[in-house]
Amino acid sequence: IVVNNAGVNLENESWRTTIMVNVIGVIEGTKLAEKYMSKTSGGRGGVVVNVASTAGLTPVFFMPVYVASKYSVVGFTRSVAMNPDVGRSGLRFVCLCPGFTDTSLLSSGLKSEGISGNKLVEELLTSTGINTVEFVVEGFMQLLLTDDNNGGVMVVTKQRGIRYHGRQRKVNKL
Ligand SMILES: NC(=O)C1=CN([C@@H]2O[C@H](COP(=O)(O)OP(=O)(O)OC[C@H]3O[C@@H](n4cnc5c(N)ncnc54)[C@H](O)[C@@H]3O)[C@@H](O)[C@H]2O)C=CC1
Ligand SMILES: CC/C=C\C[C@H](O)[C@H](O)/C=C/C=C/C=C\C=C\C(=O)C/C=C\CCC(=O)O
């Protein structure tokens, strides 16, 4: 199992770092997993979970760079999963998209300039709710333990629960 989870939200302080960590980090991690885990190169197969966000599925006006980074993670993961060689590799590639979750990333983000005290941000948080970490772990475990979900994008929000985004397609089982 490889989980590409590290992420930052440095919209104002350092947007390039946001892209480096959230996009390049996930791509590097996925490529390393392919290299060492693929059955076609002597590995045993397995699962790669790339952590995106609901901000990778819907626009959010106050953090466009973070949104761009998470849309990238979703598009990248789904594209890798569609590769016709994926069946032979014994790998599956899935994406976890939590909504707002009670961690230090959220608490520090909410203190930042332009976000702190913004009524529209408060309204969004009230409407979507805030996940506990334990609830996101439930979604994560479902994603991990389901073995025919290659390309699956799982959304976890307090408001609407745990579910796959869009129609889940079974792809490229060779
Ligand atoms: N908290 C939230 O509301 C949500 C978070 N996410 C995503 O979940 C993932 C985990 O975030 P949280 O646990 O919330 O935040 P967090 O700030 O508590 O944890 C992020 C972790 O990433 C690590 N990290 C950051 N830059 C790194 C680097 N260059 N190299 C190695 N490690 C690095 C940090 O040390 C930290 O342990 C991130 O990808 C985040 O974007 C997704 C949706 C909602
Ligand atoms: C200040 C915020 C700081 C950090 C938060 C994290 O970066 C987190 O990743 C950001 C999440 C932002 C979410 C924004 C909007 C959420 C909307 C919804 O939950 C509902 C809309 C779409 C979900 C997609 C679907 O229904 O399939």
C-alpha cells in the first residue's frame, strides 16, 4: 500500500510550494509505487491511494491554487488507473476526497488572511459541515478494502456521508 497523503494549503504564502507538494509529490509517489510494486517489474502489486479533496471536484473561490492542485490529483489518478497495462501490474489506483476535516491544516487555513472572518467561508463550512478524522478513516478503509475499485474516487463529507464520485467504471481488467 502506498498512500500519498502529504499536503499543504499555502495559497498566499507560497503557491508554488502548494503545487510542488500536492501535485509533484503525488506524481513522484505514484511513479515510485509503479516502479517497485508492479508485477511487471518484480513487485507484488497493491494499491495506491492518492489523497485529494472535495476541492478537487468543485471550485472554491478563496483557494484557487489549492483547488488546481487537487483537481490535478483527481485527474492524474483516474488517468493512471485507465492505463491498459494496469491489469498486468496488479496495482489499483484510487483517490480519497474528504471535505473539510478537523485537522491542523483546516485550523491554520481558517486563520489565514482573507479567510478568517469571511462570511462566505463561514457559510460554506456551515453547509458542508466538518468531518472528524475518524469518519475520513472509515472512508479510507472502504477504499482500501474494496478490491475492484480501480479508478474510484471516494468522497467523504459530514453532510452527505461516504460515497463514490460519479459513476464508478470498472476499467482495464486484463
Ligand atoms: N483537513 C482538511 O480539511 C482536508 C485535508 N485534505 C488533504 O488531506 C491530506 C492530509 O492533510 P491533513 O491531515 O488535513 O493536514 P495536516 O497538516 O495535519 O497533515 C499534513 C501532513 O503532510 C506533511 N507534509 C507537508 N508537506 C510535506 C512535505 N513536503 N514532505 C513530507 N510531508 C509533508 C505534514 O508534515 C503533515 O504531517 C492533505 O493532502 C490535505 O490536502 C483533504 C481534504 C480536507
Ligand atoms: C480554509 C480551508 C483550509 C483547508 C481546507 C482543506 O484545504 C480542504 O481540502 C478544503 C476543502 C474544501 C472544500 C470546499 C467545498 C466543499 C464542497 C462540498 O463538500 C460539496 C461539493 C462537492 C462534493 C463533490 C461531490 O458531491 O461528489
